[in-house]
Amino acid sequence: MTDFKNLRKITTHVLQEMKLNGEKITMLTAYDFSMAKIIDKAGIDIILVGDSASNVMAGFDTTLPITLDNMIYHASSVVRGKVRALVVVDLPFGTYQGDSKEALQSAIRIMKESGASAVKMEGGREIIESVERILTAGIPVMGHLGLTPQSIYKFGTYTVRATESTEAQRLREDALLLEEAGCFGIVLEKIPAVLAGEVSKSLKIPTIGIGAGRHTDGQVLVLHDMLGINQEFSPRFLRRYHNLFAEITGAVTNYIHDVKNEDFPNDREQY
Ligand code: KIV
């Protein structure tokens, strides 16, 4: 087994080297101290404090309601749990689309109050001024193109994006713009595998795919989906590595049984 303890800490420069060496980058979401500790120890490269916290932690239907304060709370919990991974935090909806000054203030709050290493923002040319301003302040930025869930009410559906040529061309151009602006990486969500491969090849910075096929420089999944805690979400791209919903249900059922039957606590479990 790989000795992950002795692996070096992940920085944006290490990610760049990984792309150059053809080593795939691994990224998972986490929103709390305990899960961050587990996935960091397991050797994950990037922990994304995604605004998917709005869905899997808070139970909302979309990522729109989560606030900057909520994200800072989740991000600071994650930072306390990790040793090696790079922690990237989503700027939530409504905290960067207004103007670049507001975007910078939001990014600064995340960096100062959570101790994270980078922020992620959804969009291309329409947010480029904000991206540049944040980068100028020395804050690393990860882009996010393709399906951008903060725009769900514009798209109207969570279906695959950039399947027709105009949107595909716009995505190619936006990816280049984000790279030229100085982003250290780009998430490509739910786009055709061929397009994701082409974009990944054309860029110097790494791409991290979700539902974007195998030719991106890395992969990301939402932790609750891949562990099978969240059972309601089953897109084609999702591989479930565990059925934690069933495991936890089993453990809780056993606990209820033991308490009801006065089997817990026993003589050795009391003072
Ligand atoms: O919020 C999130 O979890 C994300 C990933 C799906 C990439 O943005």
C-alpha cells in the first residue's frame, strides 16, 4: 500500500507537475472535520468544500441558498481535519456575480476566516473580471465550466452541457480565458468526454472532470454520492464505492434493538 504519510503536501504547483507527469489528480468533496480527516489520511489530493453542501448537508434542492458564512463554517472545519490535501472552497451563489470588488471581498473572507488555500468559481467570460481581481490579490482560483449548478434556473435542467457546437466552442474559449487569467485548474462538469479530452489537451493547467469522461487530468465526486449516503442521486457518471446508507441503517437498527432489549449497556460497559 502507498505510504501516504510521506507524500508531500499538495500545492497548486504540485498539481501542475502532476499534469506534466501524466499523474491523475484525485478530488472529493468534504464539509466537516471528521470526513476531511478520513479522506486526507486516505491520500486524496484536493478536498473541495463544494456548495453541494447546500444539497447534502443542508437538504436544499439546489446549491443557491447556501451562504458565505455557511461555506466559511464548513471550510474551517475541513481545514482543521486535513494535513496534506489542498483545500478549495466554492464561492457561493450571489457572492461574486455582482461585481469584482464584491467577489474579492468574498474570496478574502474565505481565505482569512477558513484558512483554505484556494477558491472555485462557476463561469467563464462573464466572471473573468472577478477572477482576475481575486488572482491579483494572490488568491488561487479554480474555474468551473460545463454544467454549473448555480445557473440551474437558467439551464432548467441538470442534463449534459455543450453537446452542440456553439456551446462547445464557447466552452473551449472560456477554458482558455480562465487559463490566461491565471487559474490553476478547471472543473469540467457533465460535458461530452471527447470535448473534455480535447480541452484538457489544449490547456497547460489541469482539468478535473465530473461526468466528463476519462481524459481529464483528474476526477472529482461528491463524497456523499460515492459513499452511497445519498441514495436519491444516480446519474450515469456516478460510481458508488460503498452503501453507507444501508451500513448506517444497520448499525442504528442494531443499537435500537440492543437498548430496547436491555442488552446495551452490559456489565462491562458501565462504571
Ligand atoms: O459543489 C460541488 O460539489 C462541486 C462539484 C460537483 C465539482 O462543485
